[in-house]
Amino acid sequence: MQFFTLLRQAPRQLAFGALHSFGSSFGQTFLVALFVPFISASLAL
């Protein structure tokens, strides 16, 4: 029941956090993909 109370009391803050969490995962994956050739070359993979 506490979870539903939190949803009722702070829906905007929870939506803000969820959107930023899912939005940043794409950027993080893209950034890592840019550096894969350099990382594999430096580690001799």
C-alpha cells in the first residue's frame, strides 16, 4: 500500500525520474559504442 501512496503523492517526481532513467540509457549505449574500437585496440582484443 505504501507504493500506491507514493504514486498518489509524488506522480510528477516519479515520472521525471523514470523518463530520465530510460532516456539516458540510449545515450549511454551510444557513447559506449563510439569508444568500442579504441577500447578493444588498447586491450588487444
